[in-house]
Amino acid sequence: MKDISLKTLLEAGVHFGHQINRWNPRMAKYLYGAKEGVHIFDLVKSKSGLETAANFLKDSVAKGNVILWLGTKRQAQAVIKEVSEKTTTSYITQRWIGGLLTNYEQVNKSVKRLAELKEQKAAGQLSHYTKKEQLLIDRDILKLEKFFGGLTRLPRLPDVLIVVDTHLEDTAVREANRMGICVVGITDSNADPEKINFCIPANDDAVKSVELIVRYLAEAVSEGQEKVSKAALMVEKKIAAKEAKKAQTS
């Protein structure tokens, strides 16, 4: 992973927390102080948290672990979808689907239903329905796509949940905690860091801050995926070499 400078974090506004009357005292150790009624993060600790989280993600993905991105607030939606597409991973940018982690098999039925409908439509298998019925099916697809479209690449329960604004996404965090799923999260000054395995103390409201952090984490995911690809290639080469040697001796 490339190093990220304090200047880069400062320019993105990572250091700004919430108003001092909205803070969670458990975030005190990550704060530098306050200015004009707003808490200021210690960027050395923000940098450390971000790099630690990124290294964890790189190693986790390299081991074959499954990740899920979560960012339903407006500032996070576009970049979450962007990095998910880039890394071919799963995401949620609309409201959190209650029970996704604690009742995965039931929720996954809707994901499978979406995949089936899209496949049938693409194959022209819905043409025998009336126009009114097709319109209803199209509406069903749109509704399912909105809430479950980012989950069609999720093969099973995720091993890691990456969260933008852990305070806002408290329901998801609690589900992950209950299921023993590791949480990597951007924790603003109003968050509870004790619920988070890898805490990134930072501004989760400014678009520049969110985009900088999410893209940095995505680079770590990509590097982990490259390790998997290289390992798979090595295995293929060894198998090919064994088969070639066997063919020569037979």
C-alpha cells in the first residue's frame, strides 16, 4: 500500500468531527481538540487507523475472505458503487436490509429472485405474459434492483463489513457484531468505536473525506485480489508442469 500523507488527509477535511455537543466520549482518544464548537481529529491517529484497516483488508481478501461495502448516506453512495464495480465486490447504498446478516438465507431469496427475473427477461421468457403483467414484473425488477442489486455478487455471508458512518448504520454494525463479522468503519466523533474492529476516526460527512478513505481501502482490496490471482496462476503452472512431466514419461 502506498503511504498517505497527513497533508492529503487535511486537504480532504478528514480532521473535522461533529459539533462538540454531539460527540461520543468514547471517541475522546482520537480527538486533537475543538475549534469553534467543532471537534478536530488527531490526523496522526486517523492516518494510523486508515493504514491499519487497509493492510487488514489486503491480507483478508488475499486469504479469500468476502467483503461487503455499506454506505447509504448521499455522500457515500456514488463512491461505494464505484469501488464495488471496480473490485467486483458487493455493496449496499440504499437502506440497510434488516436481517441481511442475521437471517441471510431468507433475505438471499430476494437476491435470487432478482437474478432469475433478469435472466428470464434477457432470454425473452417473459413475452408470453400480457403487457400489464410484464409491466408489473418490470416494476418488481426495479424495486428488487434498488435494494438488492448490489448483492448479486455476494456468494455467502460476508467475512468483513466496510461501513461509512458507523453511527448511522448502527443496525448493520450490531448485526455484524452478533454474527462475528469483522467491521471496518469510518467513525466520526459521534460514533461508538468499541463496536468496530478496525476504526478509522474521520469525517464521514464531507464527500472529499469519504471518497479519499473509501478509494484508499479499495486499493487495498485490489492488491489483495492480485495476490489471489497470482497464487492461482502459480497453482495452474505447477499442475501444468506435472501433467507435462507425466506425459513425457508415459
